[in-house]
Amino acid sequence: MTFAADELEEGACAATGLDDFGSPYYREGLERIVEALNTEADLNEMGRVIQHATISNALIQRLKIEDTYRQHPEIDDEEVGGPVFVIGLPRTGTTALSQLVAADPQFRSLRTWESQAPTPPPEAATQHTDPRIAQAEAGLKMLDEMFPLMKTMHNAEATSATECQDLMGMSFRTFHFDGVVRAPAYLAWLMACDMRETYTFHRRVLRLLQWHCPPVLWHLKTPVHMFSLDALVEAYPHAKFLWSHRDPAKVMGSVCSLIRYVRSWSSDRDDAKELGAEQLDSWTEAVRRAMDFRRRFGDDRFVDVSFADLQTDPVATLQASYESLGLTFTDDSLRAVTRWARGHKPGSRGTHDYDLADYGLTPEGVRERFADYLATYDATA
């Protein structure tokens, strides 16, 4: 099986009976990832099935979102509050920090089930019984059965907050593709491409999701936002950031191990040292861009969160972060966040074992590449 952009679009149109994908901006990214899947990814049979389903769903969701806006143009009048974005290198506690914020009832978060299928727009009265929840749970259960190590590396639940990479994937400009398949040419293009419409479409989905299902103060998370903060802030001029920090030498082995495992689902190719060099280059560039943005825009919209503090006292750490960002940590916030923290102790899902040396990297070499970052932030944990 090879992939063709036209055929994938035709399949999505046939599945939905729709034909309007909205702005043609998405098409270049679609063509780029299709080319990578055909020439770089070395897909096995399962990989072809997985990637075909992933791309097809992104196209189907785009069609449905555009159709919903056509029927209800008033959705475009929705004002997205905030948002507060959790960023930082992967494996620095961004997921735990994100889940803590998501537990606070004053925030609206992107949940796994609605990230995969935003339409029809969720309704407040049925948001906890929506049939898409059971569908997402079934998918996660199957994932656990097929790839049991995943639950030791990353916590995912149908109703919990998730990264907003699915929304970026609908524009086919997301590092999610690099995380699941080898795609160096696509990655090089992605590093240099214009991300502005990716974030305006991202905002378009949030407006749809909050339309009948408040609150409208959003919290979102994915480390890859660090690559494109200028484009993000153009779409969300009031955005604020919780930036988690941890020793990159402790991070990179975990990052590589996770990606190596996920890529193994779609390809039998295993070049750990190539992966190590690629990921080190990518994440040093992400941090460089984020630090440059922060120097230009100022510290006012940022709060730094230490991985060690998050591990030892997550509730107090979050409360202090709220105060620094000018947010209110209410009694309801305290109760809900404390409840989540007590039910999700570090390491409760098993141990993730990895060795930085497997990826041709050394602690000293990693820290040298992140020297400016380490000199600027408390990232020693």
C-alpha cells in the first residue's frame, strides 16, 4: 500500500458525504507527510493501517468541523479564554502538571475523547455520558493490550486532558507525525514552515468545543508549542505559560525510549543512534526558540515549574504558580487538585526503564547542548 493525498481526501469525502475541507493551507502538510510515509518511514503492514487511519480521521474531522461552522456560523463569535498552556521538554512532568490544572473546575481542558472527534460539539448536559467516551475507552484498552509497555510511559484516559496535537494534526503540521514514524524530510520542512493557520484552526476547534460546553477559560498542553510560540500568541494574544523544567540529561533517554517504542508499532526499522541525534537536535532547537521568544516578549506571561517541586508537593507548587500568573486558586480548586494528586502518585503506573547510551548520547554531551538553558533555569532535578 502506498499513500496518495487525493485518494485519502476522496476516502474522507466518501465516508462523510462532505467535500469542504476549508482553507487549502492543510494540503501542503498532507502532501509532505504522505511523501514521508511512502519514502522514509519504512512502514510495516500494521504501520500502513495505523497511519492510513490517522490521516483519514484528521481529514474526516476537518470536513465535519467545517460543516458544523457552515450550519452554525455563530460559533465564530465565541471568545476563547486564556488559554494557559503547559509547555516544557517532554518527560519533565508536563503531563502531571497538565492533569493537575485540568482537575480545577474553573478550567476547560481538551479531553481525549473530544480531541479525537470534536463533532458534533459536546453538550454540557451529556458531556459525561457522550458515546464517544466509550469509543475512546475501547481504543485505549486495545492499545494497552497490544502495546502493554505504553502505560508505564504515558498516562492516557478517555475523559482526562490530552495534548492538543490532534487539533494541529488536522492541519498536518505537527511533530506528532515525527513521534510515530521516521520522517526526516517532513521534520525538516515542519521546522521551517508557517504555523499561523495551524493555530487559527486550533482556535476554531476550541470555539466549537466550548460553544455548548463551558467553561471558556482554557488550559492546553503539548511540548511542541515551544517550536512556534510566535504563531501561537498571534492566535491567542492573552496566552500564559506554565513551563516545566528538568535536567535534559534525564529527559532525553526517556524521550528517545518512548518514541522508539511507538515507532516500533509502525516500522521494523530500529536505528537508535539516529533517533538520539535527531531528538537532541529537535529539542535543543525547541528550547532555543522558546527562550528567544521569552526574551523578546518578557517573563510576565511565564511561570517556571520545577520537576522536583512537582514531584514532592504538586498542590503547593500549582498554587504558587497560579499566584504568579495572576490566577485565583479557589477552595474548589484546592479540593479538586488535591483529590487528583492523591489518586495519581508518581510511579503508580509502573517503571519506565531506559539508557541514554543506547541512543549514542551521554549526560555530559546532552548538558553541553543545553548549556544556555541550564544556565538560565533551575533544571537540576
